[in-house]
Amino acid sequence: MSRFPYLRQDLAASIVVFLVAVPLCVGVAVASGVPAELGLVTGIVGGLVTGLLPGSSLQVSGPAAGLTVLVFEAVSEFGVAALGTIVLLAGLLQLAMGFLRVGRWFRAISVAVVEGMLCGIGLVIIAGQLYAAAGLKAPQTGLGKIMGLPRALADALVDSQALTSLAIGAGTIVVIVLWKKLPKKAHAIPGALAAVALATLATLTFDLPVATVDVEGLLGVVQLPGADTFSDLASPAIWGTIVAFALIASAESLFSAAAVDRLHNGPRTQYNKEMVAQGAGNTLCGLLGALPMTAVIVRSSANVQAGAKTKASRVLHGVWILLFAAALPSTLALIPIPALAGILVHAGWKLIPFGQIAKLGRDHRGEALILIVTAGSIVAVNMFEGVLIGIAMSVIKTAWETSHVKLEVIDKGAGPIRVYASGNATFLRLPKIFDSLEALPEDRPIELDLSGLHHLDHACRTAFENWAERHSAPDTEPVRITATEPV
């Protein structure tokens, strides 16, 4: 026992994480448009492979709601058979980034972009799963899902079967929310698991006409990527999807690691090693044709709160998922799809950072705008391009804020007019700079002192030179420029 001093705590925590993970693995797979078992395969790999590797000791990996939108888009465009190839190459890209020590750079991404990404993903998940809860077919695009909700609600209200399905989904959400208000002893069973169990029991007891999960068994769904699937690599679109998988999965995992580190006092995350661990897991998931994985904050926080001390808890949770999938696969066929939709609607709601939006709106309106535009872009276009738009806005905002320049004009009435420039002169501030310079008289000598500038970019340097050459009248002494470096 001395070799495993925390075995009792880790064993108890692993059971809690297993109970949290199973409904989420199945729900994410169904929402992604792939067989439910593929979600379990990813959960198993996340425990047995990624869980064993160094990086972060207590965070738990598996299929994540945050990638549901991207996976659904990929499956719709390239087919389920191509999913393994995409995940495989995304995993190899993560491995390369880990070995090249790129992991720590993900900490430099603007918080507003990350929160906007989560918000956009949450909105698309909620909209899409509301259709699933009602047993209706959802539009393909995120914007279409949201715009079509009033029509879908109207259709559901006149369809008794849709209303029954919607009631199961709504009941699932109510149970999850109210479960937290029950006495602490009840929390030994995760709310999501209790909600699915109750929904399944109600469906069986009253023989309700709602769709349930299709079951094929683990061996029936695992597909090694064939030579024909690699033919899709000739398409530039699939490479954009691969990069999106790698970058977004990495960002979500490393941001989750930072959050989990704040929950415990154990060893801190080694970001590059965690990137390698995630890449190894996704490479194997790709070889098995399964869903991509990320570190999942819901499972990770449950692991910490359950008292886990070492990585043994997450490895054991993978063992329990494997045993469940091998011994009790038929139980999946009893689970109502609207119950899984309810779990994901709740998960999507938790992704929307209402508190952060309000705080940024009060204190940092520029950051709030980036968050909203990122979320809106994900809904209107897709996740990858939405995140790129958010990053571009963040870079532009930072460049604008750091390019402060001040011009001080001293005119004593006689002698030359002296102009002192300080700060950072970049092309972004050219209009402001030259509004001031052009207002100076052309019939007086002017001395322009640039020695107070911390930064002078090429565009401003050239513009100063051109202005100095043409500003003075023919019978006036030319503008004289003083700088720490030759201009």
C-alpha cells in the first residue's frame, strides 16, 4: 500500500469521474453525428493513454462539447469515414507542436477570444440540441439553427410526439439544475447521470414514443483509416479542418489545465508535455476512427473535487468506461436521445460566460466587443474562422492601444517652432500625427524632435521625411529633424 499511498482517494474519484463521463461521452457523440460508441472509445483513450502520460496530473481528457460543432461540420462535409484521418493528422500536428515547445504560447491568446469561442460554441450547441430534444431535424448552419428556432417551436407545439420528446429533454435539464440543491449525500451520484437514469426509467415505464441511442458495439464502430480516406487530403478544405481541430483542441486543453491548476495544490501543468499527451491521445483516436479529445473541465473539476491525488484516478476512470462499454453496451440503447440533448443544452449554457461578458462590458468595452464579435462570427460562419476573426481583432486592438503618440508644439513667437514627439509612432496613428503637423505654419522654421519616441515604424519614418521635404515655403529654412537614430 505504501507504493500507492493515495489509492483509496484515487479509486473513489475515478468512479465519480466515470459516472460523469459516460453520459457526456455518449451525448457528445450523438450530437456530433457519429455512433455513440465512438464517444466511449475517445473516453477510454483519454483515460488509458493520455491519462498515463506526463503533463497535467489531475485533468481528465475525453470527447468535449466544445468540439461538437466542428466535428458535426466535418462529418457533414467529409463523412464519418474521413473523421479518423482528420483526427489522426490533428494529433500528429499536436505532437509536433508539443515537441517544438509551442504549448506555452497558447497562454498568450486573449481571454476575450477564448471566452468568445466558448460563448459561440455554447450558443450553437444549445440551438442545435433544442431540435434534437424535440426530435426535429436541425438546419446545417449555426445561424440557421438559431433563426429557425421559432418555427421549430411552433411545429413542436402541434405535434404530440415532439412535445413528449421536448418534455423529456426539459425534464433532464430540470433534474440536473435541481440536483445540486439536494442534500450533499445525493451528490455522490452526478446530476447528469441521475437525469439520464430518470429519463430512461420514465421512457420505459410509460412506453413514451421518443428516439433512443442506436447501438453497434465497440468493434462494430471502430474503423482504421483506409487508403481511400487519405484521398480527401487533396482538398484544401480538409486541411483547414485539421488545423482547426489541432489548434482548438490544444487551446481548450491548455486553458482547462490553467483552470484546473487553480483548483488544487499539487504539481503544476507542464504545458509542452501536456500538448504531447493530447497529441498522442488524438493520434490513437484517429487510428481508431473515434472522436477527437480535449481535456474537459467538467470531468477535471469533478476529479479534483472528488479528492483525486494522482493520475491514477483518470487512468482508472478509463478502465471503468472500457468495462462498461464491453459488458453493458445494450444499456446505451435504452437512453432517450432528448435526455442526452438536455445534458448538452445544460453544458452549452455553462459555456456562455455571462459574468465575464458583464464584467468586460463595465470595465473593458473593447474586450467585450471582441468577445461578442468572436461569438457572433462562430455562429454566423464557423468555429475556425470565427476564432481567427477574434484573434485578428485582438491583435488590431492591442496594436492600436500600444501606438500612443504625443506631439507637443512649443512656439515662443520668435525663432523656430519646436515640435517634440513621444510615445510609439506607428502607421495606425498617421492621421492623428499629420493633422497636427499639417496645421503648422509653412513660413516659419520648424524643428521636429523625435528623440522621445520609443518606437518609430518604417511607414511613419518615411511619412516624416516626405512631410519635412515639402512642408516649408521656398524662402523658409527647411524642416530640421532630430532623432536618436538617423531619419
